Amino acid sequence: MRYFTLTRSETAEIFISEVIVMSTQVQRIAEMLEMLPEQEQNLALEFMKRIVLAWDPDFTKLTPNEAAELVEAEKSGYIDEEDIDWNDLDKYV
């Protein structure tokens, strides 16, 4: 499940932005990957894919942080993407 914020600019345009939060450790990993040549980045990506698939083969598990973020997002007024009427976004702003 993903959550989005909907905001309206002064020109009445509607912006949808996905909220993405990374832990400090994930940020450090990303920074370290940026140091590697592209070939080694690709190797690291394939390795990470294998690790994730071994941990969660059907991509349904939540980490403790994700579970806490989900509960918080559900309470904060964010809108579930499945509940958005994409043909009538004005009703959300």
C-alpha cells in the first residue's frame, strides 16, 4: 500500500507526491553504492534482489519501520491510492 499527499498550488494545479523515507543505514548504503563503478552497482543490485526475494518471495512482508509508518500514515490524513478518484481530484484538496 502506498500513500500520497495531494496539494494545490496558487495556480490551481494539483500535485501528487509520494512520501519516501529511508533509514540512516539505507541512506549510507545508497551513498556507498554511488561510489562504485556502474558494473559493480549492477552487481550489488542483483545481490540485493536475491536477498530480498529470499526474505520475502511474494513481497508482502513489512519491516517494523514500514509497519509503524503505515499505521501513522493511516492516521494522518494521507489517502490510500486505491481510494483516490482519479477523475475527480478536486474533492481531496
